[in-house]
Amino acid sequence: IWLAFRLARRPASTRFTYGLGRVEDLAGLLVVVAIGISGVYAVIVSIDRLLHPAPVDHPWVVVLAGLVGVVGNEAVARYRIAAGRRIGSLALVADGQHARSDGLTSLAVVGSGLASLAGWTWADPIIGLVIAALIAALFVRTGRAIVGRLLDAVDPELVARVRLAAEQPTGVCAVSEVKVRWLGHRARAEVEVTVDPTLAAGPAHDLADAVAARVREEAPEVKEVAVRTFPA
């Protein structure tokens, strides 16, 4: 994620005319893959423990270590998810979900230690399978969001805010088209507005600037706005 953020700061070039913002989404996809791998690993280990039961050594140490893992990973997950949502970075949100999946694994460790203390050797792999199912749910939810972002999916509420903002400046007759896409954690909007056909080029350009300013004001996540004016 850190590397993706560094690359996303690079300016646009003649080859990457939009910059490298999409590398964040690629990093998020790799995080989703890591979540999936951890879930598959949990299933494999749990099935092996079902077929070959074995007691857990030092169960109190296991319980304490697991509790530290649950609290630490959940704290990190909440921080990353909140920061990712604040700046619009699905990659950072996915990284937070990855930390949460690690916390769920630590929860399985706690359950395993407690089950061992109770003498329930069969409970350890069962708990592992339950946690694997929870990780699978995280994988599906996070993966759907990342793949949607890669396919230029946006929240319809954001599109509606951009359209409403573009309609506000005096001189706009109608907003004919609004397109929004994410480039990493920065959104770019393309807006087409119709104006008075008698409007000269200079005033039409000023009106386009006013539309762009209003869009950025009403939708702060939109960092770039391209406005095209057409005579009504």
C-alpha cells in the first residue's frame, strides 16, 4: 500500500496520461488475494487437525497471545478502514480488512486455547473452519468493492452530487452528461452542460470554471473536473 501511494504521486506522462493512481486499486487487489490465501490456509489446517487431532501446548499462553492479536489487529483494522474511507482509498480499506482477518485468526487461537483447557480437542479445528468462513465473507465483500473500482464503479450518490452542483451556477441551462471515475483515492469528473447559444467564448469559459469550482466544493473527493459547454 505504501509503495502504491508513492507511485500514485508521480505526475502524468505521455504514456500514463492520467497518472498512476490506479496502482492503488492494483495493490488493493493483491491485498484481497492475501485475504483469500489466509482463508484457504485456515481451511487446510483445520481439516488436517480434524483428521489428526492433537492437544494444544501451553493453552494459557495461547489464549493470552490470541487476545493480544485480536485487540491489536482490530485496532489497526479500524484505523486503516476509517482512514481509507475518509480519503476514498479502497486499497487502504482492503488493507484494514486484511488486518481484521488476522484478528479473526487470532480469535480462533483464543478459542483453541480455551477449548484445550476444557479438554475439547475436537473444538480447535471446528473453530478454525468457522473463522475461515468469516474470512471468506470478508474476501467476497472486499473483493467485490475492489473489482468494482477497477471497472470504474462509483457511488450513484456521488454522481448525483456532482450533477446537482453543476446545475447551480447561473447560466447553466441543463447538465446533459456526468461521468465520474476513481484514480486511486482521487475522483475525476467529466461534465457536459448546455448554455445560452448566444454566449461568447470568454463568458462560456468563465461559466465552465464556475461549474468546476462548484463541483469541487460540493464533492470534495473530486479533485479534477473537466467541463465542456454546448449551446442549448
